[in-house]
Amino acid sequence: MTVWLFYTLLGLIQGFTEPIPISSSGHLVIFQELFNIDLPGLSFEVFVNFASLLAVLTVYRKDVIRLIVSLWTFLFKKDRTEETMVDVKFIGLLLVATVPAGVLGVVFGDWIGEVLGGVATVGYTLIITGLALWFIRNMRGNKGDGGITLRDAILIGLAQAVALIPGISRSGATIVMAMLLGIKQESALRFSFFLFIPISLGTMILDGPSLFTNPETRDLFGPLILAFIASYALTAISLKWFQHIMAKGELKYFSYYCWIVGLLVVLFLA
């Protein structure tokens, strides 16, 4: 496999699996095991993950702009209208929900990678992810953006922290928790992907620069850029598709997928 093709495939895998609840990190571990190759370091994963972040911002650009405008008018124009206060509260709750994964990632990130980063873990956790998705497949909440509480934010943040384990989908864990808390599908989806923003941005700031100082990757600028583009494009496509799936209430198909892949991994790769 050529270097260009290898990096493109990594970008495509990251891009397609990041928005949907099947664990992008888990699939990268499976890909590594199947082809008996070493992934080019954590900084590479952070780099293609950042491409996914830009795609999320593109898809949700209207919501992002509205939240920025609301925060600006609240801080500098003392706007206290109901719509503005809902948006400001939403931003505050996102910051609260970011804390658990941020703290646990810093403290236990290396340990999780060393102890729980194997392909066997991915197989079992994919099965668990499938069970969680199956449990909430028919739920319909009644709380919109304005109905999300501090307690909800903390619990969703803890769910995101659990997703530090490879094979536990970040989007799946946060959406499952949000729907268990009675949040509407649309709001659960939006909160989940907005919660992705500070985590991805923070890891890019901390770990991204090492990508270009790491001897293994600094001479691979062309393939890296291709992987970045592939990740961006597939994330945008996959996210739009997932929005459609959520609207139709067909999460059960992701359960089937997680069970099948998880079982195959346990039986043949673990």
C-alpha cells in the first residue's frame, strides 16, 4: 500500500466514522490490526480529527454564527432577550459538559491508550455501544435547547468522558445520554456536535504542532494534507446523512453494525 493511499484511507475512515455512533478511534484501531501497520502517532489522529471539526462547523455554521452573535450582544450590548439568554445558557452548558472529558483525558489519557487501546477492547466496546443505541432507538424527548439543565450537561459530559475508551463512540455516548435525559433528537444531536468543538480544538492546540516536529510525519506533508481533505469531506457528508437517519429514527441500524463488527473483531482479531 502506497503512502498516499494509506493516508487517504485513514482520512476517509476518520471522516466517515467521526459523526456517526460507531467510534472513529475504534475503527482506526481495527484498520491498524487488519493491515498490520502502525498509525503515525497521536498527533496524526488529532490532525484528521481537526478536519472533522471544521466540517462540523461548516454544517452547523448558521447555529455557530447565531451563538457567537448572541454571546457578543450579551457581553457588550447587554442584550437580555429570551432568545439571547437561551443561546448564552447553551454555551455555558457546553463549557460545563467539556470539563469531565478534558480533565480525565489529561489525567488518564496515556493510561487508557496503553491499557485499553487494544483491538479486543474495541470489539467488546462496540458491542456495548450497539446495546446502548438499541436501548434508546425509539425514544423521543420533549426538551429543546432551552430545556437542557446543568445536571443534564454534567451527565452528558461524563458520557463523553467514557468515550475516551476506544470503541465507545463519542457521538453515540453523548446522544444516548441526552436522549435518556429527555432531550429532543435535534437538540441532542446539536449539543453532541457542539460539544465536539472545544475538545477537538483543545487537543489540536496541545498536540497538533508535534505533527510537524515528529520525525515520522514531518516529511509527509502531501499525504497529510490529502488525509485532511478526505477527513473534512467525508465528515460533512456523513454528518448530513446522520442527521437524516436521526430524523427518521433509524438508530437501530447502527446497533446492528456495531454488533456485527464487534463480534467479528472479538472472534477473529482479539
